Amino acid sequence: MTGCAVGPNYKPPENTVSEHWVTEGDSSEPVQNDWWESFHDPLLSKYIHEARQHNNDVLTAMSNILQARALRQIEASAFYPQLSALVNATKTYFSKNGPVFSLSTPETSGLPYAVQVPQIQNLFNFLFDASWEIDIFGKTRRKVQAAEAVIGRTIAQKDDILISVFAELARTYMELCAVRERKEIIKENISLLESKSCLIRLQYRLGYVNRIDDESVQAAAFAERAKLPPLESEMYHHIYTISVLIGKPPEALLEELLLYKPLPPLPEKVAVGLRSDLLRRRPDIRKAERELAGATAQIGVAIAQFFPTFSLTGDGGLQSLSIGSLFSPKSLTYAFGGGLNAPIFQGWQYLGNLHARRAEEAAKFTAYAGTVLQALQEAESALMAYNKDLKSLSDTQLETKHQKEATYLVGERNIKGLVSALEVFNAKLQLSGVQLSLLDHELKTRIDLISLYKALGGGWQSS
């Protein structure tokens, strides 16, 4: 039995976000949900799958969803009658000086004879008790709506954690690959500098160069060697991070990830979808929207407190002084009735609660609007950064191409005796510096692409 539900009915905020991006994207096709597959790296895809199944933050979020659903079930239980059973047996020894015997005398009872009361009395009960609060003004319905909003919030929170974990794992994986490539380039630099040092020492003994040249080359070689230990430490740190993200001990992936593996290739094009779709894809926006829905439902709960509550109660069963006659028809007992509980004055407690709930709804609406703007800012910035990275990467690739050609020409001239071997070493070392710069741009482009996928809200749908 229900009536009207007091308080405002929730309406989701209107989507006023434009469909068009400020920054041009590769394609307005829907965002790829399993965006990590665009890198065509089976190992990365494997780790993403394991993180979805075993990451501790994700598992905690899943438990929070189960808890929210259980709390919703608790709130919904008020829709139904509450029924309980009472089965007991008591044995009572009455005091001769107590009220039972005092009231049984002619002087106190007003009867011409004394009432015979046994001093020891047994009582057996087999009773049922029922009560039901009728949700006439919708307080229970609004509480259930608020609990359902909490379920939606916890689901969105889980999705947000998934996106963050996937992005962090992919970013760490890219950084690990870049560190391994950087380590190989530096090792090659050290080898070049050692060969150059041998050549300079030979020329020094022949009197063609002075000692300063030899010392400078050796100093450069030691400077390169000094870069290796921090890179080793950084490499292990990334491996440990990936292991923990997929729910394993830090050392679990050492054998697998210490092997050299180049950076995964970039996708040919990146679909960014419509800008207005952010409100549907981004879990943080859905989380803020569910919080607004819950705050709106709590206003209805606060308003319902001003109205009376109606309840039906009843109990019945069997009661007897002897267990042998407990189940006879004469042992039947029951009582039923109804009640109304109307608030009159609580020191403005309910009014203050209503004002607090309305203020909370206003705050949640403002927070929702702020979350939408923040999402737009992150997505536009990430798209702009990625587009500029592609331009910068293209220029650096051309620089590397021309530097390789220049190094080749220096080698050809050396073969013809037009330049010295030192010129060849210098050209190769200069090429190495350009390759390190290219590696930095390659890494930055991939990290900014991962940030773009995260800002677009992709990843949680695949789960």
C-alpha cells in the first residue's frame, strides 16, 4: 500500500555539450573501448586483462558495489511487513510480600473472599508478532532511490578505477620499453667512445693530438657509464609497478620484462568520437550525476519527515500455564491495531535537515557542472597535446633520417681518405644524440595518447 511520494522527482541534467571538438581529431568514429589493442602488443594486452581480474583497487571497488546493493536491499525491506516469532517458557516464584499476593487479599481486592494465587507459576508462549509501516508519503521509496543512486555511484567509481589502472599500466609499460631502448643507445655510445679513445691514444703517441683530447673522451665515456645505474634502477621500478598493478609480487615479472623489447608502434589513426559523448563515457561524470540523483532523493526523505507515519501492528498465537494444553483451542490469543505518529515540534530539527539536504543538492549540481568542465578541459588538452606530439615526432624523424644520411656520407668520405676516423666517430655520436631525442618524442607521443584515451573515458566498457 503506497501513496504519493513527496519531494522533487529527479531529472538528469540536460546535455548541452557541443558535438564538435575544438581540436581536430583523426576520426569522429566511436572511441575504441579496448584502446590498448591499438598498440598491437600482446604482452601489454595480457597485462591489461590480468589487471582487470586481479588488481586490488578494482577488487575493492567490486566489493563496494556488492555492499551498496546489500544496503539497497536493507532500505527496500521497509516496503514489507516485519514478522517475528516468540517461543519461550518461564517459571516464576512469587514473593509472599509482593504485589501479586498483596492484591489477592479481601482488603485489597474488594472481594468477600481471598483470591487463590499459586506461588509458583509456569507460562508457555508460542506467539507471532507483525508490524507494517505504510509508505503513504514515499519516505521509503525515496530512501530506496537514494540507495540505488549509491549503487550507480559505486559502479561508476569502479569504472573510473579501471580506466586509471589501465592508463597507469600502459604508461609504465611504455616507459619501461623506452628505458630499455635508452640503455641500449647509451651502451652503444660507450662502445663508440671507447673506440674513439683508443684511436686518440694512438694519435697521441704519434704526436698528432695532445693529452687534452684523450682526457675529454675518457671523461665523456665515464659520464655515459654513470647513466646506466639510474636506468637500471628505473627499469626495475617500472617492472615492480607493473607486477603490483596486476596483483602479483614485485619480482614476479622480472624474467619476462628484463628482456629487450622496443616501443610498441603507434596506431595509424585515433577515433575520438563526439565531444558530447563524454557525458556518457566518462565514469567521473556518471559518478557526479549519480551523487546528484542521490541528493535529490534525500530531499524527499527530509520532506516526508514532516508528515505522519501510519503503521499496522498485530500479534497472536498460543499461551498457556501448562505445556500440555498449549496447543488446545482455548490457548489462542491475539491482538491487532493501528497507529499514527505525527510530528508536532522537534525544535526545528526537521526544517534544518531539509535545508541541509537542499544545500547538498545544490552543491552536488555545482560539482557535476565542474566535473563536466574538467572532463572537457582534460580531453581537449590531451587531444591538442597528441596532435602537436605527432607534428614534433614527424620533424624529429626527419631530423634522424638526415642525420643518418650525413653519418653515412662521412663514412664514405673516410673510406676515400677525405676525412679522418675521428670525424666518423663524432658523426656517430651526434647521430646517437638525435636518436635519444627521437626516443624521447616517441615516448611522449605514446604517453600523451594514453592520456587522451583516458580523458575520452575509454576502457571500462570492455569489462
